[in-house]
Amino acid sequence: MPPVKKIVMWLVVVFLLYAILTSPQSAADIFGSAWDVLSNGVRNIAEFFDSLLRG
């Protein structure tokens, strides 16, 4: 991995840790919302393929 990608990755990790430590409730709310979006997307994709297979 080029050095730029490593630096950016470490900056993202440090920012996430900072956000969690300074405002844990907001970080939890954001994570919960992102998890809901992800789980709904997976559920919708599964329903799409299920309807394709059933005809």
C-alpha cells in the first residue's frame, strides 16, 4: 500500500476514535443509522433476487 493510503487510513482511524471519545452518543446514533441503511439494503437485494427466482 502506498504511503499516502496508509496516512489517510490512519487519519480516518484517529478521527473516528476522536469522534467516539468526544461524543459517544452521537457516534452511536450515526453507527445505528448506518447499520439500518446497510441492513435494509441487504434485505432489499435479497427480496429482489428472491422475486427473480420465483418468477
